[in-house]
Amino acid sequence: MAFTISGIGNYSGITFTTTQPPPPPPTYLWSWGAGGFGRLGLGDTADRSSPVQVGALDTWSSISNGFGSGAAIKTDGTLWSWGANDYGNLGLGNTTVYSSPVQVGAGTTWSSINAAGNHSLAIKTDGTLWSWGFNAQGRLGLGNSTYYSSPKQIGAGTTWSKIKTGHSNFSLAIKTDGSLWSWGRNDQGQLGLGNQTDYSSPKQIGAGTAWLTISSAYKSAYAIKTDGTMWAWGQGTTGRLGLGNSTYYFSPKQIGAGTTWSNVAGGRNGSAIAIKTDGTIWTWGANSYGRLGLGDTADRSSPVQVGALTTWLSITAGGYHMAAIKTNGTLWTWGFNQSGGLGLGNTTGVSSPVQIGALTNWLQISAGLNTTLALASI
């Protein structure tokens, strides 16, 4: 947005043109599904089978669904959390359950958040990395196994750029130089370090510096490189690694020969979804409840395209369900639906994508264990 100003003070007649970024659009937080422990942030523990707005604020910028808790960052850089808090995983300095969003500390420089079942990772605008919650096997990356109920900085580094909690037992991160790091539990090779040794501090995976994005399932992990190739490692049961078998791999292995993958998301219980640059989405792994969106319940050990559409924009995978947003802003879900986690107004599961309502303003989506969080400009 350009502003032209003239006739200011002693500079009358001189025109100044300044360019400022437009203000962020109003963005509201929505939730639905299982409401136990107040994980929907709606002030109670009731289930919801359709999207319900969380409060009246329109300043939310990012979300993370933590399989029993939720977390979000506002446009002012403040961090908020709610839900189950057994191990201090809300970062609030206690183990109290909260059914509505509560601010984590007083900081205003949080840039990204990722919550797991019982621990969380976050990055600040200065590139520092922080963690809190359950810390068995050193999953907090702090060099010990002590639990912390408030954010603690991991090392002194200021070049962290992306994070992913490995569904309760390990952690992944990428630095600004494209290097990939992991720590925590490693009994199934989920750290990608070529062994089954637990580590309580970040360890670099290989020597590569071309990693672009990361995700995880239970004891398995996925990553995409800048060349568009996709890689997986860890537990291979039900074909969840997408490598055409059920073999466990302790180091990253490329999935197929494709070079057009743009994002990937692992589900909590052995399934995964990925999107290509052409707008198609693909799923693989465990398929109970039709969570792969392929119209059946058969497991797949290699990526299979969901339908024929090329208009998918973003993806997420939960415990037993998945969701995706199209380029037209519509939101679609499929899979397990016992507590209304699909947002379709009922508790009936579906094995192919079904649209949630008629809204076309969905911006972000994050699936958890029978719950879903979303941001929308409505």
C-alpha cells in the first residue's frame, strides 16, 4: 500500500511516497470434535460436531493441535495454550487443565508453535528454539530428562526455522542453513541417525543442507528437500513410510523418484498425506476408518492419489482422520468421526473427502486426536 504525503513542515511541495505492508486480515479461531480436558478451547468439555468459533478475537495467526491440547500464536506475537496439562505441556508453569486459551508468559516474539501429546516446541522471531512439557528420553532437547512446565531455551542457537514434535516421543527441527536435526526417543530409528540410541540434545541427520519441510507420525518421520524429493524413516508398520514395504529404516530413504512434492503431514497412528506442486494430494499407510480418503479401508504402502483434483492447497493428518483446504478456500475432511472430529454435523465416518459447510474462507487447518482446529477469515 503506497501513501503519498505532501506539504509537511519546511518541506512543502515535496512529495514523499512510503510503502507499508497491508494490515493482516481478520483471522478467527475455530474448533470441533472431542472436547475432553477442554481441548477445544471453548470453556467446557463438551464435544462439537460442527465448527464453533473460539472467542471473538480476530487476531490469530497460527495454530497447532496437540492431541489433548491446543496452542496458537496471535498477530502480536503472543503465545496461547489450552486443554490437557498433565506434564506442564501448556507452558503455563503448572499442571492445571484450562478449557479456554491462556497466554504463555508475557512474551510478544513467538513466531511458530508445534504441540505434541505431552510436549511442545516453539521458535521466537530471533531464531531461538524453546521446549517444555514431558521429557522422557530427552525429547525436550535440553540435555536431560527433567520435566519443565514453562518454556526453556534449547542451547544458544539463533538459526532455527522449522519444528515438529514427533507425536509424543521425539522432536525434529530444521535450521536456516537447511540442515536437519532430531532428538528424543529412538527405539524405532525415528531420529534418522542410523541407530536406535536416544539423544537428549539435537543431533544433525547426515550432512545435508537442503531440507525444506518436516513432519512425523508415531515413531516415524517424513521430510521434503528443496529439490522436491520426499524422504521417510523410522517404524515401517502398515506401510506408513510409503516405501512399498513394512521395513523399518534408521536413516532417511527416498519415497519413489518424484521431485514435485511440496508438503507432507504424518498422522498419529500410522498414516500420512502429502501434496504435490500440481495441487494433487496423496496418502499411504494405515487405513482403518477410511482415513486415507480412498473410498475403502485397505492399507497402502506407497503413495496413492486421492481423487483426480489438482486444486488442493494445504493438508493435515490427525489420529484417525485427515483434512485439507482447496485453493478456493473450502475445507474437506474424512476418516474417523466418533466425536464429530470431521466437523460434518454428525458422528458418521467417511472414507472420501467431504466438504465442511459452504464457507470459502478457511486459511489453516490442524488435526489432532478426534479434534480439529482451523483458522478462517470470517
